[in-house]
Amino acid sequence: MALLSPQPVAQPVQITGDSWLTALADWTKQTLGPEWSAFCGAWPPDHATPAVLWQMIGMDVRTLGPSSYEIEKRMTAFFRAEDADREHAGMLKLLEALGAAVKIPLDRAERTFLRIGEPRGSVPAAGSGTGAATGTTAAVGPLTVSLIRRTAKPAEEAPLMQYVHYQSNMR
């Protein structure tokens, strides 16, 4: 007899398998400049500041019709810098850039993009902190954004027509 018990991962790891998160992190580094780092999923140990951590906090899939559907992922960002002023400045710069941009590239080679929807910033009350400075992240960071992409459903194989019968009534 065996008992299975879920155990937390010993070391937090970077999420590299989610192309949306990695595309958002790359876009963030380009937007904020080379002095900023961007991470996906969890803060790595001994990372340099200033830095941004992106996490996915939700996902919806909506059917648009018989041949397409829409995926929406909600992302949140946490900031770490030398001081609160630098964190705030980074958040504002990123929020303004998300508001000005219509899309961010998912894969430039394949010309696929993610549409940006509802970028929002929320500044915590004085003294409450964001949770990012202590290493414990809350469910939602000070910046949230939705990324949206329409996708075609895979074509299903259908039986070929055996014949077509046509009769004209025109004289």
C-alpha cells in the first residue's frame, strides 16, 4: 500500500514552457531597458535588481464559432528594485507601454501576436507592501494585464462526397 502526498517543489524554477510568459518577459526587458531583468513564475535565488516577475493568474477559453476560439491569459507582475520609488517608476513605465501597445509579438518568425487587454495598476496602501520584497507573492501583483489570442480549431477530417446530383429547371 502506498500513500501519495503532494510536496512543494524544493527550489522555485523559472517557467520556460509557456511561450506567452516568455514573450511577455522579453517584451518587458525591451520596454524597461537593459538594466531591468524579467523572470517568469518565481524569483530566482540571488537575482539582481531591478527586476520584474511575471506570473499567470488565470486563463479562459471561449468558442467563437465552429472554426475558431479565443484564449485569454491574465498575467500579474511584481517589481523589485533598490527602493520603492524605482519600483513605482518601473511599474508606471510598463503600464503606460502596455496601454500604448496594441499587440506584443509571440513569435516574430511566424508573425503571431498577443493582443493586450485591460492593463491595470494598483498601488498598495502605505505600509502594506506588495509582498514581493519579502519573497512571498500575493495572488495579484501591482500590475495586471490580459493577453488574448484567437486560434483556429484544427480541421477535422470529413468524408469525401461520393457524387453530386444536379438538375436544372431552367428552359
